[in-house]
Amino acid sequence: MNSGDKISKQSYDPICGIKVEGDTSVPTAEYKKRRYFFCSDKCKHEFERAAERIRMQESARAGALFTEGKVRWGLA
């Protein structure tokens, strides 16, 4: 087992937000070199249907956290 296969203490299902605990028996998916963990197969299938949209939402949230001042949405 690779160290990358282990679930960290801070793994959350990107669909429903539930904290995912346990070993490698939970459903996983890899998208653009990043592994995602899910609470159920239903959430995994939902992620697979809309992976790019979900990844972009994550990036937007992370950008908002690290941007000083007001966040401006839209095209520059």
C-alpha cells in the first residue's frame, strides 16, 4: 500500500461534505492527478458525472481564501 492510498484525518467527500474515515475500502476516484474519497458509491458516481465543475468550485473556494480584499467573480 502506498502512503498516498491512506486517507488523511482531513478527507471529506467533495459531494456531500461528510468526513471520510477508514481505510482504503471506501470508494475513491482519481481526477487530474488528485485522489478523491467518498462516503458512498452514489457520491462517487455523482462526482464522476461532474468532476470538472466540482474541481473548479474547489479552486474558486481556495482562491477566495488566499485573496486579499474583496473577491471579484467574473471575467477580468
